[in-house]
Amino acid sequence: MKTALIQQKSYPNEEETIQRTLELIEKAVKNRAELVVLQELHQNRYFCINEDIGNFELAKNWQNDLKFWSEVAKKNSIVLITSLFEKRAPGIYHNTAFVFEKDGSLAGKYRKMHIPDDPGFYEKFYFTPGDLGFKPIQTSLGKLGVLICWDQWFPEAARLMALRGAQILIYPTAIGWFDEDSKDEKQRQLEAWTTVQRGHAIANNLPLIAVNRVGKEQDKSHQIDGIRFWGNSFAVGSQGEFIAKTNDKKEELLICDIDLKKSEKDREVWPFFRDRRVESYKDLDKIFID
């Protein structure tokens, strides 16, 4: 499966940002990409960097956004994974991945379940946790286990996608450093982020894609100095082996081939699913075991 990961920086306004995305999609199609994965909340700057009630206006035209990206998928005959700010009802908003089929039809959607609330990542102010569960989306290319960013740290999410037949795990992402952090701390954070996801790939015998933003984005209220998104988008195979990887320096279109059939061979050699002891995992539905 020829796959394109679009690692992008944010531009001064939505129009410029989307135009650059379209240019990169066009380039991906020229390289015969069938699946194109965009980063988290790719239409704008990462507005969750501060709490501002005015940012809810960014979701007011989300139905038009759906139509727009549907046409992009249809025009380019690609399966397209987008990440949009969904207004479900007054006061109820979601961070939602919409997956479009090659003909522009909506193959399915996933609403982000794990919502962070940390300095610079004030997502609980904006997003209601998803209620669609961890269910892969069937497309012409296969069953895609689409999750979003903070979901990356939770093995339960990846496992449930795999148990429901996902053939690949995909994470649109927005994660970065603060400039005041030490070089060593930055490296530890990056390695933790990469390693936990490679672990999901290995434990579930599935390839995995993570597409992150890149470049520094400022907090307009100056509550913090801003976030330097660390890029490093990557794809790994079903044994956690790197297929392709970017760096933290620039925008990049990453094209790679992903073998969805390799998982079956790996599960014959490493039969983790056979050896699960589900009768002993009952306490996993508890917050903590006192």
C-alpha cells in the first residue's frame, strides 16, 4: 500500500495552510500514493495551546470542511485521513478523524477518546471525549485503526482496534517540546513517544503510522512561549521496524510502501493473540486496583 505521511507546519492563516496541504497531496498523488494521512487539526494552528472561547468559531463551518476534503479525496482518487474540529451540538465539540474513500464518500470517523489537559495542550477546554469506541474503519485499502495523538500512550486503544480486525494503526498527531526544556529531556520525550508506539505495533503485529506537526507555534495570549512541534513522523512495520522516518527540522512529504499482509506471517511466528489469558484480565476495567 503506497502511503503518504504529510508532516506540515502551520501558516499565518487557514487558507495558506490548506493550500500548502493541497500542494503536498498533489505531490503525493504524483508519487502514486493510495493512502494520504494528514496531521492532527491540520487546517489551522494548534489552537489548544491556550484557552480561548473565541476558538470555537473555528468549528462553525465544519460541515463545509467535510465537503471540501471529500472533494479532495475524490479528485485525487485517494483514501484520505483528515482531522477536523467537529461541532456536534452547541457546547459539544469533538476532535475527529474523518476518513474519505477514493470516490469521496465518508468511509467512517473516529472521535478522539483520550483528551489531555496540560500547559499548552488545553484540549479538555475544547473537546468532549469520543463516544464511537475503538472501531477500525473499512476502506478499499483495508481496515484502518485510526486513533488520534494522546491515544498513542494507551495500549488498550491499540489492542481493541487490533481485536476488531484493524490491519494498521494510524495516529494523526500534535506533540512538541517547550524550548526551555533541556536537550536531554527533549530526547527522552521523543524516544518515549516513538518507543511506546513501536510497542503497540509489535504487541499487535500491526504496521503503524504517526504523522506529527512540525515548527514552532506561538500562544497568542502569551501564557506560554509556544510549542515547538517535533515532527519525527514515521511508519513502522509489524515488528516495530522503521519503514520511513522524518526529522524535527522541516515540512516533509514521506512516501512509503506498507505491507498489510506481513502481519499474518508475524502472528504465526509470534502468536501473542493465541497466548492472551483473557480470563485473567478482568481488573483492566478499573481505574486503579487498591
